[in-house]
Amino acid sequence: MSTNTTLPAGYAEDSWWYYAPNKVLPMIYGVLFLVSGSWHLYQNIKFKTWGATALFPIAALVFATGFIIREIGAFHYTDLPYYMASTIALLTAPPLYEAANCFILGRLLFYVPYEMPLQPWRLMGMFGTLEVVTEAININGAAKATAAYGDPGDQVAGRILLDVSLTIQIVTMICFILFALRFEYNCRSAGVFPDKLRRSLRVLYLSCTLIACRTIYRAVEWFEIRHIDPSDPSSFPTVMKQEAYFWVFEATAMLLNTFLLNVFHPTRLLPRSIRIFIAPDGVTEMEGKGMLKKDSRPTWLKWCDPFDLRSIFAPRDLRINLWEEQEVVNRQGGDDRVGNELGEIPWGSSGSSRKDDHDPAGYNNLTDAV
């Protein structure tokens, strides 16, 4: 062990964090995450958005728990259990926000069903499955990598698992943003992009950016950790030596994210029922029986492409209709083109340039009613 005269600046001997953790900030951030989580819980109850945002209060609670444990660990930084528990909690929470964002995008797809790049249930199922796998790898990897007295092989395996988990998170985030951008492109091309949808997508993009900043920071940290020599403090990378990196790119980025989702709740402006959607005029809100869940594809195709990714590139007139027996529930202004457009664009189609020459069941009655 190095003597005190040769220790690098900022190094705390026998500390599992390398440095002596700040003794004030963890409590402040823990309380703020508790406030945000309570606010999210209140918003879920008030707006009845459990299906899309139920994970928000859970993620905030996990973060608060991680910071409270870190606060205790700041006074006992030589005790491994505090380091392990806080690290696992802080690595577990961000993927929950990612999963919640996937559910929010699914909710937005329900609002403009005829412009969706992928059926909402399949999109949520695909990204939800990836997030579950990521979370399992994340927790297992964090537990193994932080077990200093465990088998060295397990520690290496833990670091590899964390590398895999963080890589999956980055790839998933990129794919998710591409899906959202494709959805926005479809809506803009068709001229159906109301303000409430635009605002919700902007909040979603900003949230993804904050989460991505945090994930990149963690990826750099864990990719660098494999090159260190625990007996040589000078071998530690700068990102691990300076606690400021953690507070800026992890704590503050995620705190901004959770309060962003509080202040600009992405589903607050949308109808509470997923059966209510915007008509092709971009103004009138309609209500249908709901989205058809029957998959008419051949069995072999269901097995090969369970999430129907092929439909992203397939012509929309080959897809099944999504809604039945619609009726007007909220109409603003006196625009008469809704009747014509509803007769021209089936709910299984997308975009003003992709029109069909048939009228799906229920449209004649709907047009007459309008």
C-alpha cells in the first residue's frame, strides 16, 4: 500500500469510491428524488396515466434509495456493503426511465394510430423485453463487479455484463429515437401533428437525451475500469478519480430528467382513454372500439418476426385495419374535411399519399354522422 506522502490528490485510502464521497449532496439529491417521485405518484392518480407512467415514481424511489445509501456510505466509505448497495441502486434506476419512455411513445401511437410505424403493443413489447433483459444483466453485472472479495473471475464477468448492459441501453435508445422520429415524420407528412403531440414528443426527445448522456458516462467509466490496478491509485481513470463527473453526468442529468417529466408531463394533454384518437383533419377527436389484436399473419411469420418489424417497411395497404365503429367525441371548429378524409384513409394506412379506394366497415355511417 502506498504511503500517505505518495497518495494522489483526492485519493482516500481504503475508500471503495477512490475518493471520500461528498457528505451533503447525496441527502439533497435523495430528498429531491423523493419529492419528484411523490409528484409522479400524484400525477398518475390525478391524470390516470398508470399504463404509461407507472414506472416514474418507482424509478425516482430507486434513485432516492441509492442516494440515501450513498449518504450513509460517505461516512463509512471503507465498508463494502454501502458501496455495493448504492452502486446497484443507481445503476438500476435509469433503465426504468427508458422503459417508461417506451410506454409513453406507445401511448402517443394510440393517439394517431394510422401514422404509427409499428403497432403500439408490439413496440412496447419489443422495447419492454429489451429493458427487462437489460435490467437483469445490469443488476447481475453490478453485483458481481462490486463484490471485491469475490472470485476474480466473477468480477471480470460482472464488468463484461455491465459493458453489455450499457451497450444494449445505448443501442436501444438509438432505435427508440429512430422509431419516434419515423412516427413524427409520418404525422408531419400527413399534416396531422397537433400541438399536444408535438409537445409530448419534444419532452420525450429531451428525456432521451438526458438519459443518453448518463448512459455514455457510465459506459466510459465501466469500459475504463478494466485497465486499473487496485493497488496503484494512479492507474485509475480521471472519470473515476473526480466525483464531479458523477454529480454532473449521473445525478444532475437524471434529476433534470425526472423533474422534466414532472413539469411537462408527456401524457397530461392526451385523452385518458387509448380508444380516443385524432382524426386525419388534425382537430377532431374520435372514439373507436379499440385496436384489433388479432394477428392475421401466417404462423411461420409470427415466429420469425414476433414484433412485426417487417411492417415498418411494408406498404400500409397490406396491413389490417386498426379501429372499428368510430364516433366523434370532441370536435373543435367547423372543418368539414374530416368526413372526406375518414372515407379516404383507412386506419391501417398511413400518410396522405397512401390512400385506398375502399371504405372500411363503419366509415359510411361515420361520414354521414359527421
